Amino acid sequence: MTMYWQRRNETSLHYRDAVVEAFHPHVSESFSGTDKGAKIWRLLSVAVTLFLFCMAAPASAAPYTPGGDHVVLARLPQVPATLQAPSPTSDLSAALALARSQIDYASAQGDPRFLGYAEATLAPFSQDMSSPAANLLMARIEQQRHQFARARHRLTRLLEQSPNQGQAWLMLANIDRVQGRLDEARQACQAASRTLPPTTVLLCQASVQAITGQREQAYRTLQALASSPAAPQGKSAQWLNTLSAEIALQQGRLELATEHLRDALQQAPDDPYLRYLQSDLWLASNQAQAVIRDLTNWQDREGALLRLAIAGQRLEHPQAQAWRQDYRARMAADQDTGRQRHLREHARFLLEVESDPQGALTLARENWQQQRELADLRLLHASAMAADDQATLSQLQAFVDRYQVDDAQLTQPAKGASE
């Protein structure tokens, strides 16, 4: 099958969001003593109950009702004290610092609760455009929730008021690229050049060039930048190495992609996107056992559980059925709650683990309406091929022709690969 690479529904945008930012105990404890906190805690308790029900109970079972307020439904991991605020702060600088930490924690841990906490932290300062920094962070939250229309609207309003907000242009370029608005993404990168450092603009432009017929030029630019005196540092260096790995995958050069990915992981060894990308490389190279060794301790995260289910099935691992059932429960929970954040992963599960190409195609088509990254293109192409849907394949070919997409995985799938 065609190989497609997860780009982050749990993590698909966050490392680029972190680049933008570079240029720039329990829940009850965080809101203790407030009516609002009590309401939030009650809502969370209900959510946890529903989650446990979806995870553990068969569809025909009666719902579980706790015997009283003393019943412990779940024990949440201890949260760093720096992420907790005893009460909403009215100090903008403190709110920005706290919200930024909460967003980073949500990304690193795959814990969407902290996006909600960050939203509450920013609420007093993001109702209008008076604080560009607060609205940039709100747009970042909306991006991570895949609320792309909201994020674009917020950024557009901000740029109408302050057209030299380079970070806003960079975020807008990322949203446009994710949604397949590649001409607009290119223009946003150019607009960012008025205020952002040249190295950042080059990275922005390379991310668009790589999927619009200038793949080789983009790769050469990145390698020249990496070896120059102006080589980026920190998060920007991580972005450069990640882009280089992704382009090497486009070229079909898995060993080279592994080298670049290794450099990126040295800078961020626990970055979820990079860990998942590494697992996909292992799956493409018939190293499913390495996936299991690396992600077993992460199986509470949906992206890791998906890859464990794939690897487990390939190896006929003793835990394969348990991982498969756990992921099915995650899908059912998303469907019951109406969440649409994980369509790509769910489609991949149906294609790779459940051998349901038609079901995968349905979800992949729905996902294509929201996201049109290279990973989404590969997934929809693989699903359409498996389902023998010529109409969808023709539509994808029109997209490829329009933007001159050059991807080895669409023409020469790696042996043993199924992503």
C-alpha cells in the first residue's frame, strides 16, 4: 500500500506552533475556591465518566452510575505547579506566560484539557484585538483543536489591525498549507518576511515549496542553511531537521530521512510528532518490534495506540487484540461525543488494522475536506486504491497536477509500508 505519514492530529501542528512561539495537581486544585472552578470540575467528572464508559463497557451494557461523590472515577496525572493558577489572573504578562506553558504541556502530553485551561486563562484578554499576543495564543489553541476557520478569522482580524505581525502571518501560512491553500500559504510566507528573520522565512517558504513542484530546491535550501553561519538554533533547528526528514521521505530516501529525524530527536527526544514519525519509518522498514519497544509506555495516547495496533497485528503480538479493541473504543468515544479531531488516524486504523478500505475511504474523504497536507493526500490515495474508487483518484490527480506535487510515496510505495 501507499505509505502516508501522520502529521499530527494529536501533534500535526504543534512543533510549527512552537517555532512561532520562539519568535516570539488536579483541575479542582487549579480553580479552588471559585464557583467557576466547581462547575469545571463537575463537567470534567462527567466527561471522565463518559470516557471510561466508552473505553470499558460494551455497547449493550447499562451505564455506570457512581455510588456517591466519594467514588474515585479516575486519577489524573500530577500537574506541574507552574501550570496551576489559584484564580484567574488580571495581569496580562502573567496570563500570557501561564497560557503558553499550558498550551506547550497540552502538546507535549497529548492532554487537551490544558487547551481549555489556556483558553480560560486568556479569556479576559482575547475578546478583542487589543492584545495581539493573547490573540496569537488563542489562534494557536484553535489550530490545535483543528478549528481552522476560527483561527484564520482571528488572525485575519489581527492582521487587518496590525499588518506587520510576522508571527500572525507565519501561523496563517501554516493553516493555509495544512488546508491545501498553497498559493495563499506562499503569499503569507512572503508577507512574514517584512518582520521575521530571513531564516524563519526560508523555513516557511521551504515547507510550501516541498509540495508545490520545488521539492529538490527546498531540500538544497535547507541543507545550505543548516551548514551556513546563519544556521538556526533551538526550535528553528528542530523545524529545519524535521522538514529535511519529511522531504527525504518524499524523495523515497528512508535512510536519509532517518538521519535527519535522529538530529531532530536529539533536540526534542519526547516530541510526540517526532516519535510517531520515527515509528512510521520503522513500520515502513519492517521494524514493527522497534515500534512496540518505543511506544508501549505511551499507549494511553491515541497516536501511539494506533501504531501499536498496526505493529501488533503485523507481528501477531500477544497484545495485538487488546490494542485493537482499545483503539476501537477510542473511535467509538469520538463518534459518541461528535469529535472530529482524529479522522486521519481513524481512517488509517480502518485501512491498516480492520482491513476496511471502504470505511477508511469514507473517513479519509471527510478528513480531506478539513486537511489537505501531504499525509492526508497519501491516506486518501491509499484508501481509494484499496477501494478501487477511480472517481476519487481522478480528483486527487487534479490536485497533484494543479500544485505539481512530487511524492515518491504516491508512485513508488516503500516495500512493507502501509502508511
